[in-house]
Amino acid sequence: DAGITQSPRHKVTETGTPVTLRCHQTENHRYMYWYRQDPGHGLRLIHYSYGVKDTDKGEVSDGYSVSRSKTEDFLLTLESATSSQTSVYFCAISESPGASVYGYTFGSGTRLTVV
Amino acid sequence: GENVEQHPSTLSVQEGDSAVIKCTYSDSASNYFPWYKQELGKRPQLIIDIRSNVGEKKDQRIAVTLNKTAKHFSLHITETQPEDSAVYFCAASDGAAGNKLTFGGGTRVLVKP
């Protein structure tokens, strides 16, 4: 398929527990991103990575951390899940701006429910 | 940071008619403007994009126009078909470190047969 997979696809967790979502790519793209999608808000950037061990915050990073120890894997951790973090989480990958194919490729998403 | 506004939030058209979605952006440094289509329960997929050195780009029934002076860009879908029903997102990027995209809030398009 698109060379990017997310796991798990669905998860229900309790308030206060830590949760880790995984994004795995086989495209060897440099950039990886985590977005959340909520009705009326479109897609909002949580964190992104521009290389192994190089990460930075997006516009809604509070309560989230990330790690990228290998080119192919980008992990998103909710340190202590809250109900406001109930959302659909999308991982995306992209090449460098100078590449011929520049746009994002998204994963299939993870639907997370915090109860 | 960049802010992208998208209108309308919902759009209902008759099959065969045209649909237009408009976006405005705030950062004059933005130079890349993609559009994504998201079908129900699926991932967003890139359908067309435009860079700031181009004013218009077409791909079959879809076209995007860009007005850098006014900082707005639009998606035009002609001869709409039921399979065009989806949520469409515009986005903008300045191509700086991280190639971050800022997305609009989305437009739900319904094409009525």
C-alpha cells in the first residue's frame, strides 16, 4: 500500500494511563509527523521529526511526547491520557522540499478513545 | 505561525455542477499549497498541489488557483460526480525546516445524484 503503517488501529484506554502509538514507514522518507483530527479543527500538528533523534513541537504538543530512534519508526506517547485526547491520530511522511514528490503520505490513522 | 481558514465548511452540489472551495492563509512566506481528499473512514490523500511560482494548475476535472497578493487559493471541481463526495482539506507550508503543513478546517462536499 502506501508504505506507512500505524498501530494500533483502534484503542480504548483509561484516563491517566500512558499510551504509545506507533508509525512505521518503508519509504526512507526524512520527515515524519503526528497529527490529530477532530471535528471542526481539521488536522493539527502535534510533533514532527526531521531526522533520527531530531524532533520538534507542533501547535498542540502539550501532553504528548515523541521519539524517533530509527528512520522508519516514529512513536507518539500520551504521558497520562485525558478525555480531551480522544481523537483520530494520523501519522504522515514526506520527502524534502526539493524532492519531486513533495506532499504528505498519511497512514490509516489510529482511533483513540480515553474513558 | 501560519493560520489557514477554509470555506465553506459544507457544500452540497448537484451531480454535474461545479464545486469551489476557498482558503486563505496568513503567512506571506508560505509557498506550497496542497489539497487533500478524505473519504469517510479513510486517510487523507493528496489530490493536487501548487507552488507559489504558479498561478493555476489543472488535473482533469480539478484545478487549483493561487492569488499570492490576496493570500488565498481555491479548489475547483468541475462536472462533479458522486465519488467526489468527501471532506477536502487545504493546507499551506513555507517549506522551512520540517516541511510542516498547516491545514484548514475542512469542507464536507456532498454530490447529489
